[in-house]
Amino acid sequence: MSALGDHFPPAQKLQHIKTHLKPGVILYLFSTFTNPSKEKYLIVVHIDQPELALLFVINSKIHPFISGQPHLLGCQVKLCKKDYPFLAHDSYVDCSNVIDVFDISAIKKQLVSDLGRLKGTITEETKSQILVAVTKARTISLHHKKMVIKSLK
């Protein structure tokens, strides 16, 4: 069964994407930065048209290495399934690492082929928790911190 959005013309899909592709949106994208490459939930935390997108990864669990590093553990933000029903279970936003490997055209290409990859928007509570985590992050450059904070405020 196909989704309703699959029947819209490409120009209409692009307009929908343009309206929704902004900081705070959650995407489900095929990601080659993982090993092996796979589908990942990601949160857009900064966007500069036409090229730059900064994203945070959503993981299903906290990696044991991160659990043993207090400065990294403090940069994990819990997402509850009850607030994000598309998740299979509670998950975690890794705010210690900015993903900058997607250009906007690659993101749009995936979204045009499947509008269902637009999953929703983070809650105000999650946004606040991400902002706190970003300010604590020792692993994010000051330049990226400023971009993320400005975009999510």
C-alpha cells in the first residue's frame, strides 16, 4: 500500500519538504556514516540552505563506552516512545557528536522518494534538554555549538 504523499507531483513534494525541513525535525535516512550503512533516525539541529545540515543521531541504546564517560553520558537525551510513537522503544539523542555528512540535496532526494521519512518534530522539553546537553558537550566545536543553539532557540 502506498502513502498518499507518493501520489503528489515532485514540485509539490519539494514544497512540503521545504516547509518541514527545519531545525527540530526528525528524519529517517539511509546513512553511510555508520558501519555498516543503515537507516537511522536523525534530528536536524541546524540548516543553512542550500548546502549545510547539522544533525544529531538517535540511538536505540547508549553505547557502553559512552556510559563509562561522564562527559559523554551527560550529552545523551532520552526520547520516550510515548512522545515519539514512531520509535520502537525509548531511545537516546547523542548530542556529543555533530553529523555533517549530509548535504541538503541528498536529504531532499531521500525525502522526495519517501515523504514518510519526515517523522515529526521534537517536543519543547526535548529541545530544552538538547540545548543543555549541547552547552555541556566538550566534543563539539564552539562554532557548531553556536549554530545549534541559535537554530534551536
